[in-house]
Amino acid sequence: MSGHEGLEAASKNSILNANYISHRLKDHFPTKYSRNGLVAHECILDCAEFAKVNIKEKDIAKRLMD
């Protein structure tokens, strides 16, 4: 519905946002599947350390949305 320009803008924004989140959280959560410190359109964080103290991924996601 947004046409070629809208799709291109949405793609650029998703890549920019994913890399921003990855960079801001790198001291707290290791980022999986990054190359040269950059990610694609999604940022996948490794939450394995938090599972050891009974904190679930859903809890982390809720806090990030807040």
C-alpha cells in the first residue's frame, strides 16, 4: 500500500532500529547472528545467563517495551 518508496523506508528503518538496539544493549545482552558488529532487520539477544536466575525472555521483553 505504501509503494516502492514506503517499503524501502520501512526496510531502512527496521535495519537502523535493530542495530540501535543491539548497540545500546551490547553491554548487557550479547547479540546473536551479528556480522562485524551489525545485524540485519532483527536483533536477537542472548538471554541464557538470565535463565540461570529464573528470569524468562518474556520478562525481559516486557521491560524493554516499557
